[in-house]
Amino acid sequence: MTANISRRTLLAATGSAALIGTTTAATASYAGTPDPGVLLKGGWKPSRQEKALVGRWARDTWRSLVAMTDEHTGLPADNIGESVTNPVRSNYTSPTNIGGYLWSTVVARRLGIISPQESLRRITQTLTTMSRVDHHDPSGMYFNWYDEATGEVRKVDPDGTRAITPFVSSVDNGWFAAALMVVRNAEPRARHLADSLLDKMNFAYYYNPDARPGVGAGLMRGGFFETPPPDEETDKGNHAGTGPDVYYRKFHYDTCNTEARIAPYIGIARGEVPPEQYFATYRTFPETCDWSWVEQKPVGVHRTYLGIDVFEGAYTYRGMRLVPSWGGDMFESLMPDLFIPESSWAPRSWGINHPLTVRAHIEHGLDDAKYGYWGFSPASNPRGGYSVYGVDAIGMDPGGYPSDLEATNYDIGFEGCREGTNPNPTFGDGVVTPHAAFLAMQYAPQQAIQNLAGIESKLHAYGGGGFFDSVAVKSGLIARRYLSLDQAMVMGAIGNVFGDDVIRRNFSVGDVARHVRPLIAMEQFSAGLD
């Protein structure tokens, strides 16, 4: 511990050359408690101490990503334990993890952590490996699990306990494609390699036009198998009309506020998914008693976009109206915002919802549950394994993504249809997840930095590779490991706030700006303050 403290002190004193600049208008943030009506133009400027502190966090986070990455393949493991000097890697990875390593490399170069030469070498190594791995060739899409040390497709589950049929996930391939789109613009010397992979990917494979009959548009599938799995019923078919039929998992992404919206964003930008798909997803489920199994009765109005009737529903919490995610976590709501400037492109929808989501997390952690800390998202469980965390009140899941180890369930009922079972819960040992606070930094930078500084200095949930994945605030239990996706979200958030929107600038150009920006700009959520 003494060596770690000394190293942190030294790094804090040196600062980071690339974190000297101030935020631009594109990264303006809310002062005080986030308020959707008071966006400061050019607003917050980090102090010298804040820049040095976040610079140290970025360098340590990058150290964990380097430790996760195989020296021969350039593929990151899904996770490692506490040590970054002798890392024990997970022996599996995913397209999302690989994408996260690629965009983190772009951020590391932008922040001056690595040289342009090292950035190019790392990106080239990873993309070269991905050009050689087995994948679903007709769609250009990648399987869910690979061995990071060999690049081979894994045919047993990550726990190594049972055989699996390789799955081709829409959301995982969405994040990998998003990373390729960043790389092609941020690192022109690797553009040909990135394009050689990206150009083969066809998101039309996932779009089911018949998923919502009578609505006027369909939904995105969760994904498909190349061969039929022996233990799951599937839908045989081929939405793209190229190559042999595949075996679709019956699940569709039917809600809007989810991390899975990155895949249709990309498909819409490329002309592979119709723009109407965006409005075929639910903001909330309907307000009728047929849907009373969800967390609470929504409020809102109906509006029409592109000929599609949309119920602009919202949930209420502490004087706020928000479009909920499934679990009320930061990851679902704000991860796509790392790539698309949703708040500025869609000021009447995401521009209101995102800061209110952050405000809800802050108020839940500090005022409602009184944990003293905030930021809740799926992560490692301090007791072992992996769990989901969120602000239950702003999620649709009736079981709830809890914010504590006790899995305390908040349930106010569904007005006029069912009584609540726990409208005034007493919360227990809150579990905060540092990557969630980093995602919030775009909207509440001072609060996020203060929150994270306390997690490091008072809860001691910090090691040689940056913040550990989660910490229980009362017991002090810490999940002493690093997950590549969560560390990549940390890097992406720092890159945008302190690196002149480096991820957004390189993603949201060309067809993305031409097709996605006017699409999301037309909508008005029912979100706001009561």
C-alpha cells in the first residue's frame, strides 16, 4: 500500500500535459445540481488540481487496460484481478471489450499518455488480429466470446462450465463497429485496416421489420446463431437477404433508453436500418393496467414522428420526470452519449433526460439512501461475481436494479392497477461503481470528481490500475478487480471531457451527423422538472 501511495503522489505532482486545455462549448456542463434549463455556455473549467487528479486517474486506468491486453494478439481480456504487474487474465473477451480497448488507445494518445507511434502499433496489432479471427462472414459480424491469447472462438461459456453455441450479438458488434468508426477518423494511418472490417459489417441482419405489427417499423434483434443451438428455441430466417439463413434469438430490444441503441444508430447512419426504427422502441411501456407489472405508472402524452405514434412516457422521482432505462443505471443511459452528442443534437429529449439521470443518481446516493456516495451501474459484486446496480425508481424492471448489497427493492405500485409493496424502503450497504460517476462527469463534473476523490481517499477503492470495479460504502467491501469495459468507459468519459470530445468528434461525423442528428432532434420527451 505504501508503494501505491507514493506512486500516486508522484503522478499527481507531474500532471498530464494533454489535460491542460479547458473544456469547449461542446463539453459544457451544468453547475450545481444538474438543471436541464441552465446549461452554461463554455461553463465549467477544471482547476489545475482537478486536471492533475483526473490525469493521474487516466494514466492508472490505462495501465490496467495494458495489463489486460495480450502482448501477441493485442486483444484485451474481459477482466483481471488486483495486480497490474502480474495480471491474471480471464481467458475470454468480447467484441465490446476489444472495441473499448481501441477507443481507449485513441484517448490515451490524445491525453499524452502514449505516443502516436505506440497508439498506431497497438491499434494495428488489434485490427490485424481481428482481420484473421473466425467470424460470421456473410454479415461481417463477430462472435460473442474469443480467447484473448489466441483469438480463437470460445465454445464454452466464460465460466468454463458448459458448452455453448457461438452467438453473434447486435449490441456487442455495435460497440465494436463504433470503435472502428472512431479509429478510422482519429488514426488515419490505420483507416484502411478499420475500414476493411467495418465495410463488411451489415446491421440489416438484426433488423426485424415485423417485430411490432401495425406500428410502421420494427425492432433490432438481440442477435443470432450461425448454427442452431441445441438448448434454445430460435427463429430461422435472414433479414438481410444475403448468405444462408441464421437462427435468431427470440429477444428484441424494445426500449429506447438502453446501451443497445448504438447498433441502430450505426445501422441508420449506414442506410441498413430504417430511421423509423428509432421511434418503434418504447420510451416507457403504456400506462394501461395490462402493463402494471413494471416499476411504476408512467405519465406523458402521445406524439407522432415519421408517421409513428409514440407514447412519450416518463417516470417520476424526487420532483423529476425521466425516461427510464430498464435498470435505472448510468451505463444504459449514458454509454451511447460517449459517442453521439445526444444532449446537443436532441435538446428536447436527451438534453433534458441525461442531466436529470445524473441528478437522480446524485440525489439517490446522497439524499434518499444517504450513502454519502453515488453512481450505480452493473459491475462486479464486492462479495464476488457480477451483479446489476442502479437507481431502482428510475428503472422499468419490476425486480429492480438495486443500489445496495441487500438488493433492496423499491416499489410504489402502479396507480389504479396494483398497490406498491415497498414505497418507502430503508436502504442498506450501498454499492457504488466508479465508472458510473465518470459517465456523469459530462453533466456534473465537479460533483463527479469530488465523489470519485472520496471513493479513492476514504473508501480506498483504488489500486495500481485505477479505481476498482465497485465498493460497498458501509462495510468497505471492495471488488478488487478491473473489467475492461468499465475501464474503457472511464477512458472514454475522460477523453471527451478533458480531451476536447475526442470520442464524439471522431464518431459523429459524415453519415452519422447527416442521418442521426435530424432524426433524434425532432423528438420531445415528457422529461423535465415538476
